[in-house]
Amino acid sequence: IHSILSLSNFDSSEQATEFEKVFLPEIIEKKVYILTPTINEKSLSLNCHFPAGIDFAISGNSGQISQVIINLLSNAIKFSPDSARIDISLSLITRNRSDDYIRLIIKDEGMGIPKEDIPKLFTRFFRASNAVSGQIQGTGLGLAIVSRILEIHKAFIKVESTPGVGSSFIIDF
């Protein structure tokens, strides 16, 4: 119900999103802390890589960016087998001085996503065929919420995945 209400609010033209300076490492660390019991329960190795000396701040809504991180990290945990590795990294990508952006990558060693399912991943109520056949619970709304929030923030997401190897969700802010 919460997910449906969130999507409905994002779709409402009446909702105004207030932006502020958001520090991505701080949000990521808080969400990792919240999910630590689940990470430990599955004996997962979670590694964060945030190079020193880089601000990694964006203009955004901290609550919405937190939702993106929790949805993607929860999926990485859910779809990873016990004792697998999850990597979270931030980097500054420079094309030219006026066109720098921050890249966030959440990479897992989970079940992966069939190639034919990737274009539909961010569609409401869609679940990858191997998640359905594997009877992994979910509503198919988490990635739709992620996509909508990133659209509001003028950020872009792409997925690289190989079944049986894992997935990387790559966001450019």
C-alpha cells in the first residue's frame, strides 16, 4: 500500500519536491546501517568505496534519494545468495568542466536478470521471470519508484546483468 501511495504522490502534479544539498555517502551509510541485520543474517560481504577528497553532494530530496538507496540495496540483498558480495561505489565522472556528474553503482552477485526482462524492469508491477519462477516475494513496485524518483531528480539509471552472475544498477546524478 505504501508503494502504491508513493507512486500516486509522484504522479500527482500537485506534489512539489523540495531540493537541498544531499550527501550521498551519508545516506548510503545510514541505509547500510538499517539493513545490517539482514546483511548479517545472510552472511553477506558489503563493501563501500567512496574516494576521499570528493564532496559527492547533489541537489535533491534526501527522503526520495534515501528511498532509491533502500530499494536498490534491499533488492541486492534479497536476490543475493548467502555469503555473496555486494559493492557500493561512488565516483566523479568528468567529461568537461561544466559536465561533471556523480555515478553510484550498486553491484551484487545475485541471480541476475534475464536480458529480455531488463527493458521492463522499471514498469509498475513487473517482476523478472526468474524472480517469479524462484518464488521470491515482491510487488514489482520498488524499481518503478526508483525510476520515478530519478526522473524527478534528472538522474539516469541503467542495468547490467548476467543470469547466475549478478547485477549492477548504475545511476548518474
